[in-house]
Amino acid sequence: MNRHPFTAACLRLAVALLCAFLVPAAQAARVKDLANVQGVRNNQLVGYGLVVGLDGTGDQTTQTPFTTQSLMSMLSNLGINVPPGTRLQLKNVAAVMVTAMLPPFSQPGQQVDVTVSSMGNAKSLRGGTLLLTPLKGLDGQVYAMAQGSVSVGGAGASAAGSRAQINHLSAGRIPAGATVERDVPTPFSDDGALRLELTTADFSTARAMVETINRRIGPGTATALDGRVIELRAPSSPDARVAFMAQVEDLEVAGSRAPARVVINARTGSVVMNQSVRLAPVAVAHGNLSVTVSAAPVVSQPAPFSGGQTVVTERADIEIKQSGGAIVHLDGGAQLAEVVKALNLLGATPQDLISILQALKTAGALTAELEII
């Protein structure tokens, strides 16, 4: 069946307009990706505890007396009295610092992750169990209690004076290892204006966000106080404030994007970056330096009938080798795939890539925020 030329043209125009409406606006980010509610934030917690059950890789108590003191104090609280002057030689115990982030609106009974880090000379925390540890805030109040099995993202072995290790063994995590015991008040439930804080101060982003909120919700809803803070005229009842903020956070601000961020895990060598990372054209020189020390036995045999003795000595050979070092030109990339392709040209290991990313950030060639966890 033949269509009229005018009808076919209208059909093509309708399809084009439909595709235009279905494709999201370029370089648009949600309000929740660009700003946070003022006063609604994480709170740092810290505590001191003991990890037990280690396979002979704990603290050398003769060199870390605080581990012995902590153990004796814990045993005393459990009703076990250690005779004064007793020298404990324990290798299965390690003194650790326990840190955690208390999310906003946390309530008693909620569980959060904790990070356990060795304080003494423990060789590894692998296989250990953290004993009940109170976690305190800046005001000295206990906000959570931590306990559980430590998960270490590495492995190691030692025998006959030789040792092999993969990743870092002196720190680990306990998923859902702390239970919240006290909540932190937030100004969100107060009867008053709410304020948004941009993660990165930018006047153009603040202006675009205010225009978007006033256009979609109502005139006068948002007012920019400066390049970072935006004041919102919010309802007074808690339920209405929650619905209001849910509507505001889902608004898309045209002409903006989520902040570029590169997350680096220094313990495991993991590097993760989001799609907003940009790389400017830059030249990078990277090389590896290795030092090899080898010892070979040398036998000194005396002459016949000289009365001398055979002496065995060692001869050490030291070799220094430096590989790489050639200058590699990296083209600028506006897409994540282009950035990854440019970094792969270096042929560096993940540990070396961490140093290269830090140098690129210092040189101004990497447009991203580096976060080390």
C-alpha cells in the first residue's frame, strides 16, 4: 500500500520527536548527586579493642606492653585475676583501633560496617575475632558496639626465614560488625528552612539548580545564598518534608554532571572511577626499579700438607635493574572508555597506577577527586 508523501513525512517527524523526548538530556545530573542536605551527614566513630584467635601472628607482647595491659584488664572484668608480675607471652592477640562511619538517621539496633587496623607489630589479622569494643564519637559518648570476625583481603606465608605476602594483612573489615546504641539528632526534623550544600562550590550549578527547583515545584521555593548553599522553603510536618525532599532530589539539573571521582583502595590496589572522569593530554614517564641481592657460597681449600683448614664464605652479588622509563603520550579523553584506554597504555600495575593517578591530579591533567579508602 502506497502512503501519501505528506503522511510519510509526518510519520518520520513524529518518530523523531518521540525519540527526542525519550533520550535524556545530555550532561544532566540529579540534585541528590550534586548536593547534600545541610546537617544530614555521617559521623566518625573510633574505639580501641583486642583481636584474638590469631594463628601466631599477633603482637609480640614484650615489645607492645599495652597489649598485655589491655588483656589483663579484660580478664579482670571477666572475673579472672592474673597474679601480679606475670609475664604473658601471647602471639594470638593483637591490639587494634576500630573505626566506623555512623550514617545519618541511624537508630539503635541498626548495624554498620567497621574497619579494624593493627596498632602494634602484629604480622596479620587474618582469621582473628574482634572482642566487644565500644565506639565513641567526638563528644566521648558511646554510639555503637563492635564485635565479629575480621575479614582480611590478602594472604601470606612464612617459613625458614622467607616470607611471601599478597595485599595488606594488618587491616581488615567486619561487615555489619557494629550495632548502633545511640542515635544522633539531625536538624532535618526541625521546623524551619532546609539548606542544600553542593559537594563542589560552583555558581553556575547553584543557579541552574535554583532555576530547576523553582520551575518544577514553585516560584520562591529555592534561593541561592552563595556558590554552595541553597535555601529551601520546606513544609513543617515531618511527613510532608520527606515527600518534599524526595521530589527535590529526583529533579534533574541540565548542564551539570555528577562530580568526577576516583576511589582508590590502597590495601588491595583497587581503582574505581565514575563516568565523569576526564583526562587532558599529558605525557607520562614511568619505570620500575628492582634491586636483586644474591649470595653464593665460596669454598677456600688450603694447599696439600699446609696444615690449613677449609673455610666456607659467602660472596654477595648486588644487581640494580631499572626498566621502562620511556615517555608515553596520553591523548585526552572525554569518555570513561577513553580514559581507561589511555591508562592501559602505561602497562602499570594497580599499585603503580595509584601513584600515577596522584601525579596526574597534581599536574592538573586529571579532572577528578581522588578518594583513598
